[in-house]
Amino acid sequence: MTKDNHDVSHVDPMEWNEAHVQHWISWAVREFNLVGVNQTGFNITGKELCEMQHSNFVQKVPHDKGDVFWTHLELLRKCKFVGECAVLINQLFWSCLFLVPLS
């Protein structure tokens, strides 16, 4: 994610406000080439995002091949710091996309 006034890379996702979540979902749609995402369905706080169940998530992100984006969210929840997860997320994304094992 780029540094700007909505930068969330240093903040625990549980502390995100609606603007942070919107910034993150906009970034993710571009980064993961997601289609059919109901971005208005993400007018929620970071706490609500982190408490979201998989069944609710797939309604908002219906074309998440291999649950890659869901896994990204899971990592955010567990790491609580975007920067800690960035390398792992990229490795996971490309490994899932090309079915290459993580080293």
C-alpha cells in the first residue's frame, strides 16, 4: 500500500475506521485483480472487518479464487500489522496463483 493520508500499513486492522477499510479494499481489488466485489459492502470499521465470517465475506467477494483474498484478511487479523505480512502475502498469492510451493 502506498503512503498517504489513509495509510494503514502501520495500524492494527482492529483500529481501522471506515476510511481505512475503504482504502484497503480499493487497494486489494487492484492488487488481487478482484472482480464482482461489492465495495459499498465494506463501509464497515476494521473491528467489523476482522470479525467477519467467511460466509459473509464470500457474499462481498464472490470470485476469490482459492480463497487468496480471504487468506490475506486472515493474515492481517493474525499479524495485526500489514508490513509484517506483506512478503508472506505476496508469496502466498503467487504460490496459489501458479501452484508453486512456498520455500
